[in-house]
Amino acid sequence: MVEQNQGQTPESERKTFHLSQKKFYFRAVQNTFFILILILLIVGANNLQSFFPSIQINAGINIAVLIVTIVLILVIIFLVISTIYYYFYRRSYLIELTPSDISFSFGVLSKRFEGIEMHSVKDCNYKRSISEMMLGTADVHIFADDYTTPHVNFDDLDMVDAKAIFDYISKYSSESVVKYFRTHGPEDASDPERAQQIMGIINHEKPKE
């Protein structure tokens, strides 16, 4: 769902997005299925004689059953905790777009903040796998001319949000690059080929005398 925040950037240009919860629901159902299977295994392990009357229960079997039960219970606890953590992690992931930069934050126990200047974006891809088509989600991959954050993946976004992010970055990264090069010139570019390409765009836009 797209939200709008107030700030120096006009509301119409500032956009925020969260990851889709559809992937969480899928994982929650999957983990619930595994937990039910594990519970059945625990019940079966503790009722061996009921299922197999011919088995002679001795101390060794009881110890083995106890160990298996403890291990399965620990696996169930891990699945429950990981599912809860996954939910809050996805809720914590926030993407904010402005015409000048892309920022995102995430984390449950501690927050991490990262960002990319819009003029440094070199490419932006919009992708959907078969499983994502079924869930109605999509991914956005960003490649930037940035030393600390050269590649960013926004995975499992709602399909509508992913398309909106892709369109926004495609529009404003191009505009921002041209503005940046008009101000700084090609000498500040770490990619000479890209600098030449952008300067070509700028020179093409100049009115002919």
C-alpha cells in the first residue's frame, strides 16, 4: 500500500512502500503444515506399542523416543519463532522514494538504514517468477554507481507497488542524472561511458543556434 509523508519534498512526489505480506502468509501456512507433521511424529513416537504391538519397549527405546521428542519439540519452537520474526521483519521493511534519493530501512531488534542517490542509478529491473505470479508479487532490482550500495533488491513486493517503484525510479533517475551532470559536469563521474552518454543527452537538449 502506498503512503505519503510530509516533508520538504512535496507529498505528490514522496512515496513510501512496505513489502507484501503475501509471502508471509504462504510461509506461515507452510510452517503450520510442517508443525502438524512434527506433532504427529511426536504422538506416534510416544505411542509405538499402540501402533506396533509386537515391539518390546525397553529402556533403550524409551531413551531414543525421549531424544526424538525433544529434538522435534525444538524444531517446532524454531519454526514458530522464525515465523513470528519473519512477520515483524517484513513489517519493518520500509522503502521511501523521493526525486533525489532512494532510502530503505529494516530490522526487528535493531534498525538498519541505507540509501542511494537517484542520480547514481544505472539500471532498474522489474521481475516476476512463476511463484510470484501465483502470489501476485514482484521484485525490483536496482543497480547503482554507488561504492557502498551497488546493488539493491526489493523482493516480494505487491505487484502494484513493484510496478509503481519501477516506474518512479525509471522516471526520476533519468531526470536526476541529467540535472546532476548539468551541475557537476562529466569530471565527477566514475563511469566515463555513462558520462559521455548523459552529456550527449544534455548537448542534444540545447537549443540550436
